[in-house]
Amino acid sequence: MSHLLRVLVAVSVLAVPGVALAQCTKDTECKGDRVCERGACVSPSERAPAPPPQPEYTAPPPPPVVSAPPPAARPPPARRAPPAEGPWDASARKNVIAYNFLSTLSGFYVASTLQNQDPGLSILQFGFIYERVVFPNFTLTGSLTPNFWSDAAGGLFYCGITAGARYYFFGNAPDGFWAGGEMGTLALNLGLGLIFEGGYQWALDSGLTIGVTAGLSLVGAQAPQTGVIAGFGLGGHVGWNF
């Protein structure tokens, strides 16, 4: 029991200096405008500065939005030339050169019919045609028909030359149905005359040209006859268009 009392006395003695050292425990125990701070009365100017307030957290600004560059402007599409109306245009084939093989056959036929009047007569004839397209429906033509007549008495050279025009009904010259006419010195030594004719011509893309013709020829009668003689004729040709 005596030992416990000594311990309590020692603890109370040690505690007293700590209490005595503290001047105050609250502001009301200090005089004037002094306040209690850490157990001592101090004036407001002597107070330890308050720690600076922590800065408020400010969120960083969002990263800038990088917009994609605008697409490059596309150049306007090139204008195409409008397609030509119909097969006849700037690139169409407008020339035809042909050989009239029926002209040669007609020379043989005429010579055979004249054998009673002129035995041994032979007629060698060649017919050539040139045609030039001027408009989709209209062409100009020319023909050259050299022929050589021979019999027991000798030989004679003759050449028929005509010029004319053709109208193509469907506007596809030089291809399709046509009607036209020619005038000039006719073949087979018939003299000056006029031909009304019509026919059909195939002008293929390959260049090959085939045609048939039928016509009515009007020629002046040779002496001792007078007047106009009419004759019907056929033609067939093969050639090249370009």
C-alpha cells in the first residue's frame, strides 16, 4: 500500500509542471485581443501564418480536336461529245469506188445479138462508178465505161461518161435504197442520153460494197431513124467504200 502511494505522488508531481507551463487552454483565458495558441496567449500579429490554402483542382483542358482535312475537290468530269445521230457523221464512209460487172456481161450480150449484122463482132466493156456522199440522203455520182469494139474490119474504141445524183430514202448514204439519174454519153456507143434509175447498195463496215441497179435509158435515135429510144437495163457492181 505504501508503495502504491509513492507511485501516485510521483506521477502527480511530474504532471504539475506540464500544467503550470501552459498559460491558457482557450481564448477567453487571454487578455485583450490575444488568443490562445499552443498553450500561450499571443496577439493576432504574432500568430503563426496559416498555411496557404490548397489550390483547387482544375481539370486540364481537353485536347484540341483535330478535324480531318476536307477532301480534295474532284475535277469535274470531262464532257463527252454527244453521240452522232444516225450512222452518217464526221467519221462515216463517204466515198465509193465500184466495178459494174454487169456492164461487161452486157457488152458480150450486145455483141452476140449483132452477129447477124456484123459477124465476128466482139465488145469488151468495163464500167466504173464513183460516188461521193454530200448529205446523209444525197450523193453525187459519175461513171466511166470504156469499151472496145472489134470485127473483121478492125477495131473501135469508145468511152461512155455520165454524171448524176442519188437520193437515199433512209438517210444512211451510201447504204440502202436509193433513186436517181444520170446524163451524158451512154455506154455501147449509144450517144447522148438520160438514165432514170434506182437500186439498193450495201456499204459494209469492212469496206466491201455491193449494189444492184435497174434503170430506164432514153437516147436519141441514130440516122436514118429519128426520135427517142427507150431501153431498160440492169447493173450490178462490187467495190470499196471509204
